[in-house]
Amino acid sequence: MLNKDRMPKHVAIIMDGNGRWAKAKGLHRLAGHNAGMQSMKKIVDHSDKLGIKYLTVYAFSTENWKRSLDEISGIFKLLVKYVNSDLKGLVENNVKVKLLGDYSTIPGDAVKSLEKTIEATKYNTGLQFNIALNYGGRDEIKKALQCIAGEVKNGNIEPNDITEDMISSYMYTGSKFNDAPDPELIIRTGGELRLSNFLLWQSAYSELVFPDVLWPDFTPEEYEKAIADYQGRERRFGGRK
Ligand code: FPP
């Protein structure tokens, strides 16, 4: 049973394993992403039910451009399909959609659909659903440094004025953009035990859970197990008991 008083406020997920799931079934990789999208929808719904305030999913990384054109355009088509067909449901469920990452280079129709969704859900007060698209943690830190260096150059601040909170504010999750706290829990499915350039700055004290299932097989039950695992851990933030 989950302890309602110890729910993480922010859960972030690396949705890995769609390709292997499809291969094991003799299907095209895109069938895996399609199944992954169905999983994602269930996890969005379930996050809302559990009272989680922020959910961030790693949908497309800065490295994912190395995949075949077919796969890339297929993933974006799925995304458009998702936001268009689920817009009504997202609005009704009070979900606020936000984007993390540099989406200037993603296909125009995907940007249009996403902007429409962001606009239509911007006053919602329930779950904030962050979709990380063309996102890379190092790229995010680099961009933050460029902005801060610009502030120093313009004489607005001195190097010694730079604080951790200031750096946080320039991250995509920071107060200048999407205003989400650091994730208490990061889940990665699919068997790899690494962060792969996801939320590098924000994950300093996150608990990491690696359920041994491929993303399309990640059910709300598996999600609750991962949260229970998190709740069973003691968070010390470098301090002692
Ligand atoms: C990782 O699996 C998954 C992705 C790179 C794409 C994530 C996409 C979805 C969950 C579906 C579409 C939803 C949105 C929001 C675009 P993989 O292909 O790396 O799997 P593998 O490691 O088994 O090959």
C-alpha cells in the first residue's frame, strides 16, 4: 500500500525498451513506440489519480536524431496523434502540458499541435505533464551557462553572485520556464542502469528505481511498486541521521 503522505511531488521517467518489446514480438519498432504511447497515457492518468503534481517523461533525446528517418518521423507522428486525440481528455482531467527541451528543430506540425495543447491546458491546476523533447541534460546546462555568462558580461551580476538557485532557475524545469521542483524519483525501465543525459542538474538527490520491464509493459501496478520502493528508502541529502 502506498503512503499518501509520502508521495513524490515530481516523478521523472526514462521510457526505455519500446524497440526490444517490438522485436520480441516480431513487430516493427514503431509498433513498440505505439505500445509505449499507450503505456504513457495510462501513467499520466495514474499519476493524476495518485496526486503526483509533476510528471516528466523523456520522449525524445538530443541523441535520438541518430535513428532512422522513418523511426524519427514515426515518433513525431505518434506524438501529434496523442496530443490531438487526447486534448479533450487532458483538459477535462485538469492536466497542464509543458515542454522541456529545445523544440526549435522538431517537425513543424508537431510543434503546432504541441503549442495548441500547451495553450489549451495552461490554466489547468492538476498534474503538470512535462514532455522532454529534443532534450539533453548537458545541452540544458550549457544553455543555462550561456545565459548566466551573458548576465555577467552585461554587468547585471558579478561571478560571485551566481548561486545554485540561480543556476536552477535557468534549467528547463526552473522558475524562468516550467517551474517544477527537482524530481524526488526517477524511474528507468528497460534494464539499463544509467541516466543517459536526463535531468543531470536536477537529479542530484533523486532516488533512482529501475523496474525490470520494457516500457510498453510498464503498468500502473509496476508504477505503484516503483513508488513503494521510493517510499521505503530514507532520503538524507548528504546529511546523517
Ligand atoms: C525508448 O525506447 C523510447 C523512445 C526513444 C521514444 C519514446 C516514445 C514513446 C514512449 C512513444 C511516443 C510518445 C511520445 C510522447 C513521443 P527504445 O526505442 O530506445 O527501445 P530499445 O532500447 O528497446 O530499442
